[in-house]
Amino acid sequence: MALFFTQLLSGIQDGAVYASLAVALVLIFRTTGILNFAQGEMALYSTYIVWKLTTGGVPVWLAILISIVISFVGGAVIERVVIRPVERASPLVVVIVTIGMFLAINSLTQLQFGSGEHAMPSFYPQHTWRPGGVLVSSDTIALVGVLGVECLLLYFLLQHTKLGLAFRGVASNPESSRLLGVPVGRILMVGWGLAAAVGALAGALVVPTTTGLVPSSMQQILVFAFAAAALGGFDSVLGAVVAGLVVGVADALTTGYIHALHGIDLLVPFGLILLVLLFRPSGLFGSTRVERV
Amino acid sequence: MTRTQQQAIRLVIAVIAVAVVVQFFAWYFPTHYGPTDTRLFASAMYIGVAAMGLNLLTGYNGQVSIGHGAFFGIGAYITALLMDHQYSWFGLNFGHQNFLSTIPTVAVVTFVIGALVGFPALRVKGLYLALVTLGLAVVFPDLATRFVKGTGGTSLVSLTSTELAAPRWFPSQLSAQDQWAYTMAFAFALLGLVAVWVLARSRFGRSLIAVRDHEAAAASVGIDLARTKVTAFALSAMYAGIAGSLSVLVVQNASGDDKLVTFQTSIEFLVAVVIGGTATVVGPLIGGFAVVYIQKWATDAFPNKPIISPATFGIVLIVLMYVLPDGVVGGGRRLRGLAGRTLRARRRRDVNPAPL
Amino acid sequence: MSLLSVEQLTGGYGAVRVLHGIDFTVEQGEVVVILGANGAGKTTTLRAISGLLDARGRIDFDGNDIVGWRPERVAAAGIAHVPQGRGTITDLTVEDNLRLGAYTRRDRDVVVDLDHWLGVFPRLAERRHQLAGSMSGGEQQMLAIARALMARPKLVLLDEPSLGLAPIVTQELFHTLGDLNREQGISMLVVEQNAGLALEIAQRGYVLETGSLVVSGSAAELAGNDDVRRAYLGI
């Protein structure tokens, strides 16, 4: 029994990570309507910034904050400079551009920061509790806590601010929004900036819980995040969060109990998506309108 | 000169040109260029083959897949295992086959698996299909590791030079291993090209496009949506599988168990399709060359900084998409159209000068 | 000085030129109607004013030449454009649509206006928290108009407001538009195929035929014009 809960919590912890990156993917999908293959690498670069700052003596929480700001600006710039020229082209073309970005950003990260493995510090103290034999680590609490706060902030931004309203308008009908005076271009930049910032936070939180920061740190996470975003239906931030947690938990529980699946753990999220999509082609929470590729 | 005479002359010139080009690449190139060049060219060709298949599915039929690396891997493993091992299943003995005899098996198996994947794909559309196929690409290596690696952890595939070499009946000027690999790749690229050309012009080809552009309309004129879409999947999987088999000869190995490789290969196919020009016959083949040779150029351009080459490739991809969003073939067509229009306009202006 | 004064307006889509140099004006407090069949260039005219396509010529609005201005800027200058097909933002609620309509405003009376327009259109008030996409065509048209008015615009452009609506709904719609003009002095430029109702609420009108204005005059003159009657009023 204790093992079950330990697995469950471990799944929730991983799920929180997938959820955060999935939220970034959904933000971009909702605004520009594309799948951003480079989301993980953007988060990787942000994480390297945090690492670099901490080696320079900056306290971890401040480094994370700085990285978030830099990432926001970076994301906005990327939308304006790299994505805007091809916004009107076919979705396949834009996908290729994000693939190009994936390669370029990963490569440039290594160029700037080197390719070695580095230890990443976390901003909270490491501790493990053992209530009733169940392992609860401070990592889990921190990750889930931050994810929760992030969701609340995003919810507040989207539902109760003028910017959020404009954002939702652009996501649904950019031309009508334009006629209402909404600066669509600038809103798109905000969307990308926000996604990049969310990714930065996700990276900064998850990498310390792994063995170390390496150039491939975000790649498997990205795959799971895609799975979570698809499962959640791409349309909603809430869907991405729930789906991320589901993917994390499902993965932890199945690989923990079904030993035949050991080593093929990626089968779980994708098997899950396939199953869900067969019965609900727009994902668990998606609206049936989604047909953007 | 009448129009039919003009057309006949143009046709003759085209046939001669094609014959010259084919002859050059079939004979001159492999005998006058070294193994590195021939292997590189051969790899461009098998990527082109896979891309042509993927184009049937994605370009003509609108189903985006980023998982065809899995079919590629399946083809590679089938060929490698059939050439390398002896099997005895249900009373049938087979194995230790030569390369060409593995092709039918690869074709059938990948076709069937492609069809099997195509069925659930009917329910999943657009972006979600892309992601589910991504799952395929990502899960396949794990499965391959499980079933092909064996308990020792080492690969079951260890191809000897005799297995990889050209058969005895093959002309001796082209019998070096790299030349043999090259010729096979070339032969199948041509075959694949002709097949795509025929398919594209056939009723099936038109159904593919109709289903892509407007499913409801296509169904209303009697096109069987399921059959069209599943067949497209099966065919594209078959092309990818054969490309995988070819890769065994060229690379002299089968490495489907590397997660990154399968994903990378899937992406390469898609990139080749888009760069070359979606829904064109020759485009994906050109795209295959683009993918291979641009990467080579990117690696060679910065010999002492290998890290830069993926960045260079990535940046080239982005720039290509700005400049040629319709791909090389598509862009070429558009330029020709533009040139045609300007020429015609100029002629008309000369004939009808504006009234004073 | 006219509120809107258009001179030698040409424009189109890419290589296709739709408008061949048209001139018209809209005075403060007027409803001006542009009649025309499909393909005449009605929608193109409005899109040209809003900056949604490349146009040449002069478009004087409230003292500024707005040719070449981007749509966001045109909206901020006080032109509200209700596009063909309503253009309601289907994934947002009625209230959200209305609030977004006030995007260009920086004052604090947005809530006041919100309540006001919900009062003028009680059916919208009933569906305040409903998604715009779930409403009928007529209701969405009301929403689009109310949304345009939330911006406190100086001029409202309406693109074929009757399109796709049942006759009774269309009558109610034009009634409302007429009231808005008479009681609140809101200036409008309406392009329509449905000449009958449009001419009833307008002061002046023009007829657009394949990109050129062929007839102009008061609403009464147009209604009495035999050619207009034959072509657009089915008489």
C-alpha cells in the first residue's frame, strides 16, 4: 500500500513537470495555432541561464526569476522574427521552422554553455518525509505547488484581465479582434513570451530533480508534454494540467507494477493517447472544433 | 511548326535528357566516384524513397505523420535479420537470404503494419495524428531493443561482409559493396519514382487529393474514405520499409534501437517532403538530396566545431521555408508561372499599345 | 466637414482590382447606404476603409487621412466595423465579446455602457454568460452591433447585416439601427443587397456596380429611381 502511494506521488511529481511544459505548448497552440517542436529546447536554454547565473553566485530563486524574464522577452522576439514571416504559410511549413529552431537552439545552447553535465541547484531545501511508509519528497511538494500557483496566475490573467481577454479573443478569431482594435501581432508576441516563461520555470524546477543538466535534458520531457497536451485537447490550459498529471501517474503506476513494460515506458502515454483519441477525437477536454494542422 | 510537332520534339528531347542523366548516375557516377561519395548519394536516394512514400500520405492525402522512422526501422531489421540469421517457424525454414529476396517480405510486412496503423488513424485527425505517429516513432526503438537485442544486451544483428556484398551475377565493375548498395538504392529510387508518377495520375491519386481537400465532398461522389486513407498509410509505410532495407546495405548496419535515430529519421522524411515540395512527384526525391547534402555541407563547413552543424542545418531549414514555402519543385513552378505571365504580358503590350 | 470623405478609392485583392476610383461621403449623424449586387465591391469598400486590404486614394476620417493605416489604428480612431457574417468571437461569452468591443477605450465607464447596451438588447442580457457561438444568427448580429457600439465609435460600418437572417429578424434589426441613428445620432455606413429596408432608415445612398458608383442621391430619390427599383427592389 505504501508502495502504491509512493508510486502515485512520484507520478504526480513527474506529471507536474509534463503539465507545465504542456501548458506552454497549449498557450502557443491557442495563439498561433501551431505545434512548437522547439518548446523543450527553449526551456533548456533558459535552464542553462539559471545554471550559469548560480555558478556566478546569484541565489537560485533570483536566477530563476531573471531567467523567466529573459525567456519572456526571448519568446516574444522569436515570434516576431522567426515565426511571423511564415505565419500565413501552411502549417507543415511552420512545423519545419520549429524543427529548425529545435536544432538551432539546442546546438547554440551547447555552443554557448558547453556540452558537459552540470549539477543544478534547487531553491528549496531537500527533504524527504516518511508518513506511514510513503515517501514524500520536498521535490514533489515544490513542483506541484509551483504548478498550482502558475495555474492560478494564468487563470487570473486569462479570465480577469484586459490582456487575457484580448488573448482569448485573438486565440479564437484574430480578424475580428483586429477590427476591435486589438494589436494582434503584439498579443501573439505575448503568447510566445508567456509560453517561454512557463517553460523556463518548468525547466528550472525539473532539472535539479534529475541527475544533471545535459543538452538532452528536455527531450524526453517534451515528448511526454506533447502526449499530455494531446490528451488534454490542446484547447485548454486546464486540460493540459490534468492530462499532464494523468500521464505522469499512469506512467509511474504501470511501469511500477507491470514489469514487462520496463524499458518501454513511453508506450504508456502514447497508448493512453491513442485509446482516448479513439473514443474522443479531440482529447479529454478539447472542444470539437480543433482541426488546425 | 505545328503544336503537335513542337510537343513531339519536346518529348524526344526530354527522353534523351532523362536517358543521359539516368545513364550518368547508373553507370558513370558509381564507377568514377569513391565509396564515401557513393554511400552519401545512396543515402540521399533511400531517404528520397521514404520521402516519396510519405508524400503520398502527407502531401497528397493530408495525413501528417512524424513516425515513419518506425516503418523504416522495421524494414531495416527485417532485411538485416533475414540476411544474417536462420529461422525455423511453424515448420518453415528460412534465412540467410540475399538482399533482393528480403525485399518482398519487407514490402508485405510494412504494408500490412502500415494498414494496421492506418485504421486507428482514421479516427484521429490532423495535429493529433501527428502526435500519435510521433508516439510510434518514439516507442518503436524501445520495442526493438526488447525484441531484437536479445538477453545479452548486444545486438542480434551482426552482418558479415559476404552478406552485404553484391551477388555473383552482378556486373563486376559495380560489384564493390558501396557500388552494389548505390545501384540498389538507385534502382529502387527510380522504381519508386515511376510508381508515384503512375499513382499520382491514376484515379487513386485523384482520390487521395479529393479526400485531403474535402472529405465530405469526396465521400459524396463515392470515394471510399477509409480505403483511400488506409491504403495511403500502407503504401507510405511500404516505401519507408524498403528505404530501411536499402539503408542496411548503405550503412552496413541496422540501428533502429536508438531512440534519437528513429525520431530524427522521421523528421528527416518530413523535412524532405516539405523542402522538395508536397504533392509533387519528384519533389521528395530532391528533398532527400537536400536533407542529406545540406547536413553534409553543414558538417564540413565547420570542421573544428561539430556542434554548429545541427544549428546550421536548422537555420538553413528556416531560411528555406521563408524563401521556398512551396518547396523546391513548388517554388520552381511558381517562378515558371511568374516568368510565363510576365513574358506573355510583355508580348500583349507590344501588340496592343495603349491608346494615346 | 464630412465625417468620412472618400476620394478616388481604388483597391482589391492582389492582382485583382475591385474598386475603380470611387467617391462618397458620410456626414455626421447620417445613415448612408451603398447598394450593390454580389461582386460589386461593397465588402471591399468597407475593408479598404478599415485597412484590411491595400487601398489607394484618399480616405478622410474626422480630419485624418487614414489610407494605409493598420486596422488596429483605424479602430482606435473611432471606426467600428461589423464584418460580413457577424464576426462574433464564438468561443467567448456575450459579455466577453462586449467587453472586448471596448478594448480601445481607456475610460472607466465601460461597465456603464455594458449595462446600457444589455438594456437596449434584452435578448443579449438573457444570454450574458452564454457562448456567442451558440446563439442564433439574429442574436449574433445584435451582439456584433452592440459590441461595435461598446467602443463609442464615431462611425459604424455594417457589412450586409441582413445576410443569412430571416425576414422578420432583418426587419427588427433595421428598426433597431434606425432607432440608434435617430435617438443617439450614431453615424453609419451600411452596405446592403437588401435595398428596401436599408433605404427606409438611410438619409442618402449610392449604388455600386462592378467597382464604380453609378447612382447617388437621397434615399427617397433612390427608392424612386426606376433602375434601382428594378435591380434591387425586385419591382
